[in-house]
Amino acid sequence: MKISAIFAAVLMFASFVSAAAQTASAPEKPLTPFEQSLTAAEQSFIDAAKKGDTAFLDRTLTDDFSYVGSDGQLADRRDMIDDLSDGGENLLAYNMKVIPLPDGAGIVTYDVVVRVPPAEDQGPPPRYQHFSTVWIKQGGVWKMQFHQKSVSHWGDW
């Protein structure tokens, strides 16, 4: 009786290990064209922030654009362009996901590691953050309408 219980336990464990191995090696679901276009738009924003590309921001932010910085303060279009005009936003983005919204809009949400030097008299920004951006289509072109930075870990510089 004890041997059959042990055998059953070993068999059950082996089936769990086999199922876990199959799950771990399952290929990631390919992105839809909608997801591809929004992740490409978001990556273009990240690249523009790194370079200080104000022309990109000027043509990509909607007129009513607003954003919430990692400090929790609400800012507008002009503030975003001014904040990023110097460039140097060295962001490592990962875990990017797209959430569809009605009317063909979408949210791109992802984690980032912020790798920037401390600002004078302010210290560095929180290193681990979560970004979310609302994208809408205007005239067949993706435009940023809202962006939010949320701190994931305080004190991790």
C-alpha cells in the first residue's frame, strides 16, 4: 500500500514537472498589428526622450495632452516638451503591454529603469517606475493624449 502511494506521488510530481516544462517553453503570443503599431509609437517616444527630440514631441502630443510626473504633479503639453528638450532620458523599458480602448485608442503600459544622473540640488529620480500612455488616432496618425509615470520602488537609486 505504501509503495503505491509513493508511486502515485512520484507520478503526480512528474506530471506537474512535465506540464511546467511545456508551459515554460511555450512561445510568446505574437503581437497583433494594433499592438505592434502602439508599441512602435511608444518606442519612438522613448527614443525622442533620449535625444531631446522636441520636433517629435511637438507633432506627436495632442493639443490637450497632459501628464502626471513621478512626483504626482499634473503637467501639460508645454511642460513635457520643456522637460524633455535637453534629452538624456536613458530609459530601459520592459514588460510592455497594450490595452485596447474604444474608438481605436489604446494604452501602452510598461516598466522602466530610469538611468539618469542626479539633477543639481535634487538627486536622482526614482530608478524603478511604471509608465502608462494613452494613444489616440488623429488624422490616421498616433498621437499621445496622456502619460503617467508611477514610482515602483522608493529609495532604489
